[in-house]
Amino acid sequence: MKVECCVMGPLENNVYLLVDEASGMAAVVDPGIDSEPLLERVREAGWTLTAVINTHGHFDHVFCDAYYLEQTGAPLLIHADDLPLLQALPEQAAWIGYPAPPIPTPGRLLADGDRIALGGTELAVIHTPGHTPGGICLLGEDILISGDTLFAGSIGRTDLPGGDTNTLLRSIRERLLPLPDATRVYPGHGPATTIGREREANPFLLEG
């Protein structure tokens, strides 16, 4: 699976294009603020966008959902527990004084253990609550899209509504750290890392 990362928007979100190169089927993950130009990249490459996936429902990760749904007809996939966050986009926008985007309608509500087909490959859904109630990671072959659950040298913030530090740490330790050391981690912000590196050196995971 090909992974393309573009840093976009005022909050420097990592927006991902995941592509099954054999079939040309693609998904966009967390299309945040100012991520509309990625659609031209999809079209120029001749790929077919088959899914819009949110790792969680925070404003900066879902801002362009409605745009991609309208332009491509691809379904929106988000965990069921973050549907209330998605529906509260106007309130979320007000937190940072930003115009509210249209509220998108999910085509599929995800649950832990679900599989997302992308051409001849699959992504496994790992429910990792703590940053938000419905936060998820996406596991492919040797790759993990971690959203705002796990970062290089850090973890997701838990001071927003629905966040809980103990829950987040349990999600990471029980669901992510057992993965192979070489698993490449692509977070929602900042540089990529690996599971092995975070297990050995992430200060938030070494405490206690």
C-alpha cells in the first residue's frame, strides 16, 4: 500500500492518501482544513477515491469531509462513538473562531475489528479511545495510521470534551504497543515514527 502524506492547513494536519497501486483504489484519511487540492492529485494520478476515513471527529480532521463526498461520491467512514462530535461541527468551529463547514453524513459507522477494503488490500480498524471516544487507528501491512492517538515522542491531548488520559494510555499500551517494532506509524500531526521507537523512548509511555 502506498502512503502519501501532505501537511495542510493552519494546524499542520497530516492528511493521508492511501493507495492500492495494483487497482488504483484510494482513500483519503482526515481531510482537514485546506486539503481540497489533494483531490487534484488523485485525479492526476488516475486513482479512484473509494473512501473518506476519519480517525476521529475533531474539527481539524474532518473539515473537508463534505467537499470530498460531494466531489467524488465516496462514502465517509467514522467510528460510531464519534458521530456526536461530527454533528457538533458548528460548536467545534466556534472553539477556534473558524467558519463551520457543512456537517457530512457518514456512509458507514465503524467498530473495532472492522475491515476496510481498498482494492486488493485491507485496513483493520483498531478502536483506541482516549483522545476522543471514537478514536481509531488503521492497520495495514507494516503501517499504522494513528490519528491523534500516538505521536512521535508524544500522545494525543485529553483536555478536550470526551478525552481521558488513562483511557488513552490503556488504548496505546494494550492495542498498539503489541504490534511489531518495525510497524511504521503515521500520526495526525508531526513526523512518522515506529512502534519500536515509541515503546522504547516515548516519555508518556515510560511513566508509571
